[in-house]
Amino acid sequence: MFSDAHNNPPPPPPPPPPPSNRYDKMLKLGVPKCAVEQKKQIDRIQAKDLQNVILRKTQTNETKKESNNSFMPSVDELRYALQSLQKIDIS
């Protein structure tokens, strides 16, 4: 009567071919073209190139304030500070 060949669904279509390289994949995923171009430039830099770079030392600004540890507030300053404090109820 009915054979098994007529009941089987058709095979799924073959998957699309993978992108030829990672940059094509980035473009396919929607990454802007300028970002892909920048990534290409960064990937061309080798570790040995970075090891050959000589960095210049920059001058630091030595603007330290001299601390005056002998500062003592006046009695009036202390009274004013005490008035601005709020009492709290501990009970």
C-alpha cells in the first residue's frame, strides 16, 4: 500500500557556507565597516612590535601642599562648630 519513502519529510537544506574569515563574519553580524577596518589594523600589530617600542617618561607635576600640622582652631570657631551639631536622643 503506502511505502516508507512517501512518509519521510524532505531533508533540510544545507547550511549556508561559513564566512571566509572573521572580518566577513563581523560584517555579516552587523558590525559597522569602519569598526571592522580598525580591527584589521589592530590585528596586524604583533607582540614583537610592541616590545620594540621605547616609551618616553613624562614629567610629573610636583605640586604638593605643605601640611601645617600646627593649625589650631580658635575658640570662636570651636563654639560655632559645636552650635551646628545636632543633638540626638539615644534613649
